[in-house]
Amino acid sequence: MTSQHAVPTLEDVAKVAGVSPATVSRSLNSPSLVSKETLKRVKSAVETLGYTPHFGARFMSAKRTMTIGAIIPTMENAIFAKGIQAFQERLHDLGYTLLISSNSYDPEIEAEQVRALASRGADGILLIGYWREEKVYKFLQQRNIPFLLAWAFAANNALPAIGFDNRASMYQLCAQVLTMGHRNIAVISGTTEGNDRATNRLKGITECLAVAGINLENVPIIETPYDIDNGANAFEKLMTGPKRPSVVMCGNDVLAVGALQRAQEMGIAVPAEVSITGFDGIELARVVTPRLTTVCVPHSEMGRRAADELVRMVESGEAGRSFELSSEIKVEKSISAII
Amino acid sequence: MTSQHAVPTLEDVAKVAGVSPATVSRSLNSPSLVSKETLKRVKSAVETLGYTPHFGARFMSAKRTMTIGAIIPTMENAIFAKGIQAFQERLHDLGYTLLISSNSYDPEIEAEQVRALASRGADGILLIGYWREEKVYKFLQQRNIPFLLAWAFAANNALPAIGFDNRASMYQLCAQVLTMGHRNIAVISGTTEGNDRATNRLKGITECLAVAGINLENVPIIETPYDIDNGANAFEKLMTGPKRPSVVMCGNDVLAVGALQRAQEMGIAVPAEVSITGFDGIELARVVTPRLTTVCVPHSEMGRRAADELVRMVESGEAGRSFELSSEIKVEKSISAII
DNA sequence: GGATTTGATGAAAGCGCTTGCATCGACTCG
DNA sequence: CGAGTCGATGCAAGCGCTTTCATCAAATCC
């Protein structure tokens, strides 16, 4: 081993540059307080030593860590990917590092991750949706850690959030479905327990149907975790049930794509024999045949603006604001009108 | 504001439990050294105060951080999602926290992220593929930080890696394509610069074609970043060129799906008029119509085993080993034989 | 039963950095 | 030209934790 793994410290840099550690620190953090001359010497010392500030030490003496945490339910399907990617890019531009954790929709793990991020000094945290145990919010407040909720927006909730109204969007989509003449509706919903987005989407459908005077007892609803195969299986169950629906509304695109796929395998024509709708407007929705009728959500915009707002909260110390983004119903070939 | 944001410290816990800070520390980290009695008191003090160890402080005095970093090119398309998800899950089981960064295939940003993770005390780092500037490897070695490469495997490279042989896999797929009678081949490759996976996949094709005696000058190759629309555009260019290929081989499934989509838009029948192949075997490949002929990679297994190996390296201090995983060619409807 | 071991705990020294305060020339001002 | 400013720098006190070493009482041994 040629290299002695002596990680260089501030003091080493100071020695090489012939100044005090304090001056090195200032050169790195507030260059304006240091003379051009010294700055140059320090810079070169840093280079030759390959010095990297020790994050732990910095974290201990300074308050800020320039780190933002994000906790998402899953990375596996693409629902959050685009938004988080945009979130990360914007944060990077703003000089922050993003730490991501995912928890497979498990609230226990989520709570644990909040603590982990807090103890790692996250200056702010991004969470998905509203629902979580009260103690998590308590903890965040007690620790005074700014947080922002994303992928959801509820006008009647004071917590700072950026997203869209899942209920209203789905309501609208359902209204569209009704307008096209469908009365025989089935639903494949994501797991609603502990998931306010899924819950609200389902609510959007049931409310709309109720308003339209459709008896909900006749509307089969299957709940299942977001996954292509689950969507497929649920679809099969619905289509082999007592009464075939004319349209299957799915809680998100992943489920819908599963449904679509199983339809093909079963030789059921879409949309001729049955229509299918999704939600989210992820890539998956536009590459399948027929394209999915879905609700398009501005993922990238959401990610970017979430970054802006969270950083604003962190840097200004002000309370977070909420932003409602608009979603857009995109009617594609996976649905047809009933004549 | 009701809550004074006084984050409780070890000392606070000590005071409440009526013991010394040292004892609290031991209770938390080496319970076996502490009496049952004391342990109980400390535990309850921790609970009532909602104490969370200060990561920075811990990092400063201890060596381990129980943190693993992963640096991936992108979260946006699903190539890495499944593998990283499995990686994270396994790490969680092993008691480690995962920090993820993505860099949009920018080597500068990657280098920066390696430093960021190092200064944050990552006990080990997962990187994608072999190629990166020598200084990055130097840095890692000098800092004595265990690292593992994933999504690639090259028998002739000593760096610890877990993955598959991109060149060999693509060679095999290409051989299959030739077997089916295709001689008029076009390629849509991912950007090869700075990307050894893309480079090797392309090499797999060209080598195979060379062996088959096909003049590479007649093989149009378009290089473009991994993105559905880029795949679509490249496909269109190829199909409107001087001589239509009978098969378009794509560097990954994302490009292939783009190609497939544009084919549909252009009214070109797949596989009747042109065949299309992908690489990776992500979900996208199996939901499109026709299903994509592709090379399936064991993403989840790779993620899990990467976690195991990296943790082993960290905990044992031993050098990393390399693992070649096998990939599997999956022939689906997107390709047809030339008679 | 005195000497030694053992188990449980405390005291205190850092770990590498930031920052308030002190210092000290060099300048400015009246 | 002496007093007050100011810009640049150093000194040193922590930040919250881990860990070595010392301490001390109880248990063990010959």
C-alpha cells in the first residue's frame, strides 16, 4: 500500500498554506473575508492535499448541512422517478445535496427514515402525500425541520404541500367517462390504507358516480398494491365476474397497463370490448397500445418547484406555502364512447 | 411556538437517567457492557426525550457511519430503478442507510458526488460501470473507501464488479438476429462516450457482424442519449434513409420502445416490415405491443448481491470480489425471421 | 481474610470544523 | 499627527459523541 490513508484536515491545509485553520475555514466558506493573496495560497494547498471538508465536523459546528432529504414510497415504478429527478437537478443547481430513501409504502420505515434524515442533519425534508402518523409531524416540528409534502394538494389542509388534487382530478376523469356514456364501471384502486393519494382518487370516482346517481353497490372495486401484475390479475377477476364492466378505471397507470396487458392476453379488445383508464401520465401510459387515457400530472414542474420552495423555507426560515398544480385529462384510444 | 427546538443530546439523556454520558453511549452502542437496570433507565430516558443520536458527532468520534452511497446516472428511466430498489432493501435489512445521487451521465458531477459521499462518511460506494476518470479511483483508494461497480462485468478488469458482460450479451443477441436471417442491420446506440456499457454493447454488435462477414460500412449507427423520443427520432431517420434496414438493434429498451412507437406512428408494421430489439429487460419491454425482443438482466439479484458484497467489504476490510451474472436473451414478437 | 479479578461506571481527551472575540498593522480623518 | 476605522488574521471555545483509562465495589480465589 503506497498511500497512507491519512485524510487531510483543515489543519493540514493551514500548515501547508502557512495560515491558521480559521483562515482556511473562512477561505472556504466566506472568501470575501480573506485577502486575494491568502485565498490563492489556500486554494492551492487544498488542491495539492486533495482536501475534502469533513462533513460531520462541519455539521457539528455549523447549523446548515446543505442537504435535503426526500422520502418516497418506491423507486421501482416510475411514478416518482421523473419528479424526483427534477427535484434533484434543481437542488443541485441550488447547491444542495439530495438524500433519498424509499420505504415500500411502509409507514414504520418511513418514520424511521425521517429520524435518520434528521440525525443526518437534513436541512429540509420532502415527503409524499399527507397521511402519516401524527408523531412524525410532531417530531419534525419539534426538531424545527422544514418539510414539504408533494404529489398531493388539499385546500383544506394547512400543511405546506405542492401537488394536485387527487380527488378532484379523478372526479373529473370519471365525469369524462360518464359523458362518454359508460354506466357499467369497475375500479382497480391502489391500496388505500395509509395512502391519501389512493384514497382520494377512489373517492373522486365514488363521489362522481354517486352524483350521477349510480348505485355504488353495483360498482366492483378491487384494491391492490401498485404493480403491473396486480393490475393484470385484478382485471382478469373483474372480467370473469358476474357482469362485465364497460370500463375499468385504474388508480394509476401501472395498474392500468397491467389491465391492458391482461386484456390482450385474454383476447379482449380494448377499447372495443372494454375501456381502460389510468392516472399519472407516466411514460408507460404513452407507449402501450392503445395509448392510455389518463390524468397527466406535471411531474417535472412539481419536482422543480418543490425544490425551490423547500430551499426557500430552509433559507428564509419562513413557513412553507402550498401550491396547487393543475392536472390534465388526456383522452386516448384506450377508451371509447358507448353509443 | 410552543416547542423550544432544543434537540436533546446524549448529556440530556444522561441527566434524566441519572448516569454519565459515557454510560448512555454504551447503553446505545454496546448494551452488553451495561447493567440491565441502567439499561432500562436509559432506554426510558431516550424515549421520553425523543432523543436521536447526532450523526455528525457520532461520525466524528466513531469510524463507521452505517451509510452506503450509490451514484447512478439517472433515476428518470427505469434502467436502474429495480436494481437500486433491491439494493436499498437489502441494505436496510443489513442495518445500513442508502444515500443515492444521480448525475445525468455527467462525469464531472459524478466525481463531485463521490467526494460528497466520502465527506459524508459513506462506508462504501456503489458505482455504475467501469469508466470514469482515473482521479476518481485514486481518490477512493487514497481514502480507503470500499467501492463496487455494478451493471457491468469485464473478466479482464481487476476492479470489483457485479454485473453481466455487456459486450458478450449483445454479441449473443446479434448472433440470434443473424440466425434469423437478417443481414440488413441498423443500430441505435446509447451515447458511448464515457459509458462503457453503451460502448461494449455497440462493440458486441460490430464484432458479431464483422465475424459474420458483414461490411460495417453498410451498417448505419446512430448514437443518442437514452430517451424514448430520441429512440423514436433515430428510428425515423433510419427508416427514411437510403436503404431501409430489416432490423433495428437498440442499445436499450428505452430507445427500442421509442423506435417501436415511431414505427407505429409512421405506419410501419413491426415485425412484418422491420424488426426491433432492445436491451435490459425492463418492464417497458414487456408492456409494449409487440413485446420487445431483448436481453433480460437480473436487476434485483444484482442489487441484492451488490449490497451483500459491499457490506462484506466494509465489515471485513477485505478486497472486493467480482461476480458475473448471466443475462438471458428473450425473443419476443418484435422480431421476425427473414425467409 | 487479604489479594486479585471482574463488572459497572465515570472522567476526560479528543474528532475536525466554525465563529465570536481579540489583535494588529495600515488608513482615514479632522 | 493622534484617534478612530477597517481589513485581515489568529486564538480558542465549543458542537455531541466515543473510547481509553481510572475508579470502585462486589465477587472470587488460595
